[in-house]
Amino acid sequence: MADFLVHFATAFVPARGLRDGRLRAILYVGVCLPDLLFKGLLYLGGASTWACEPTHAPLTLVPLCYAAALLFEEEWRRRAFWALLAGSCLHLLLDVGKSYTGAGVIPWGFPLTMNRVETGCYLPEDTLLMMAPALGLILLTEAVSRLIRRRASASPRP
Amino acid sequence: MFRNSFYGWKLGAALALAAAMTATSAWRGESIHPPAWRCLAEPERWHGAELRASGPVLSLDRDGFVILWQQVPLRVLAPSAPAKGEEVEIVGVLERDGPCLRARDWRRFPPRARYRWIWEWVSLLVLALILVNFLRHFAFRPEAVRLKGR
């Protein structure tokens, strides 16, 4: 399974800038979408690992997010598409930092090329060490945003 | 692009495009990173293919070691060797003689890899919370996706 806590933390911070809670909810689903599709195809669909790889390719995520956005009602589709795509891109940005001994992790140019890239900043097992800082970041962001909201509501309006 | 006109065509085209990409990846990717049994059954065909293999070290020898990769023993040629029983990950090139894997790079899995179940359970919990939050804001209505009875 994936490291959803860390992925969620990367979406939680920018999502605070969105006023609409519904849009935030879609962004949070988007940040999990590549792994949900990967594991779904792998375990539920019985697909090979290589068949699942495009779920982490930016160009494949465009039609997948578009198809998912079409499931929303008409006035929500455009926002849902961009929120899902932004969340998915955040997911890929975090994943590209993983180290798979130089084998690569993100097929950035698929289907034009099968090459996969990685920056090798952290090992997949480092997720365990990143969980506490991720939780701390979520709590800190929530505390700061609540403080800002409280101050904004307490200040007299002109 | 996001309007209801030609809804079925747009949804079908997006899903068909994604399915075609998945099929393309399965077809082209298998020839790049073939499964263990296929490499060892046809070493001539897969000679020179780059593989990423991982598993426990079964035994050590003068030139390298043997790992259990996808339930298949695979000989690895490497200048340095881990200890027997250690979990390792190797990237290398398959050679028809043996057949064996000439390691380009390898690493030991750190001890914390044993605690993978912790982040798997936490991930499931986080996913459940994300879905609950999503369902707080959105409800599934079939008519919204334009499914209609006959």
C-alpha cells in the first residue's frame, strides 16, 4: 500500500488556500488517485506491474482525471478535473524523489518513451520516518489556519 | 469539453485512451523488465535486458550470491556481497551464461522495511478519512452521470 499520510500532507498545505471545502475534498482524492488506480489494477484487476505503470505517468493521468471529472455534475466538472489533476501531480512530485536503485519510478514521457526517472532523494522505506513530520505539518497547518481565521473574525470590519 | 453534449462519447474516449495506454505499457514494458520465469526460461532472448530484482539472499559464492526473486533462484554477479538471509534489491543486466544477473548497483533493505505494515495500515486509515470527507460533500446520483433507464 502507499504512503498516503505523507501524500495527504503535501496536499493539505496548499489546500488551505482553497476556500471551498468541496474542492479540497476532490484535491485530497486526487493526491491518492495514482496509487488507488495502481493498486486497484494490480490487486483487483490482476494486471501486471507494467500494465499499472501508466497510472504514474502524467500524460495518462490527463484522460483518467478527465473521465473521473465527467462523473461530476456539469457545473463541477472543470474544477473537479483541475483539482484531480493537481492532486495527482503532487503525488508524482513526491514519488519522483524516491530511490529505486537507479531503475526509475515515474514514466514521465509515457507513451512517447518508456524511460522512468527518479531523483533518489529518499528510499521507499523512509516513509516510516516521514510519517511523524507529515502529521506534524498537518497539525501545524491546521493550527495556523484556525488562528488566522479567528483573528480575521475578531478584527472589526470597516 | 465538460458539457453534457456527447457525454457518452467523451467518457468512452477518455476511458479508451487510458485503456490503450495501459495495454501499450503492458506490451512494451514486459520486454523491458520481463518477469523472472521468462528470463530464466529463455536466457538467449533476454540477454542484455536490464532487470530490477529483489529478495532474500539464499547463498554466497566467490563471484556473487544467489537471491530468491519471484520464487525463482537467481545468481547475481557483484563485486561485494550481502550476508546470507539479508533482503536486497539489485539493478543489473541479465547474461545468458548461467543465466545470471550482472549487478550494476544493489542495496540492502534497511531494518525498518520490516515495519511496512505500519504505514500500510496508516495509509488505509488516511484513505478512509479522505473518502469519508469526500462523501460529506458529494453524493452519488446516477442521473448526474446521465445513466437513464430504458
